[in-house]
Amino acid sequence: MTEEPGATRRDPALRTLAMPADANPNGDIFGGWVLAQMDLAGAVPAAHHAKGRIATVAVEAMRFHKPVFVGDLVSCYAKIVKIGTTSMSVHVETWAERRLDGSEVKVTEGTYVYVAIDEEGRPRSVADQ
């Protein structure tokens, strides 16, 4: 069975184009840029569930499968996989649609942990949200 982007998710939480300014001299997109896009994507369902402010507190189980190239259309799919008292774990898969041939490949995946925070930046409950 082949894996398909977002097969268990409706729409990407984030979609963006990898640009030359985000690349190293070899034309590969910097891993830090990909991590930042994934953080933004993971924050979408976390903030929605928390109904307010959140902060990223950890990145767990990060894996880079394939490089992202300049011109790739990058899509991040995010799904909450665990809800604690104040925190939420969100699994994020990142897929790239290759500019040259239109093929889609999973390039990264990881789990981001977000904590719901109040106006003073203190953790607050999300368990009953």
C-alpha cells in the first residue's frame, strides 16, 4: 500500500513554496526552514483546540526522509495525537510536490508539543476545552 499525502487528514495545515533564499549552496532547503514550517502547521490545530495562546515546548521524534528542493510545493499535515492537562502533542507530516515532475514525497515527520498559556505566559488547562 502506498502512502499518500494527507491520506488520513482533510487539508494541509500549511502550504508554501520553497524559495531560493531558504536553500544552501547545493540547492537543498535548510532543515531549520522545514522545522519552522512544521512548527507553524502544528500550531494550527493546537491553538484551535486550546482556544487561545500556545507556546512550543518540544520537538520529539523528528525524522528527515528526503530533501526539499527550491521550487517544491511544501504541504504540512497536522493532527493532535495526545492531549494532557496543559499540553498537546501534534504529529506533523511534511510532503513535497516536486516542481520538475509533480511527484509527491514525504520529506519529514515529527511530533511537536505545545502548551496552552494564559495572558501572563503561564500554563493553563486544555483538558476541558
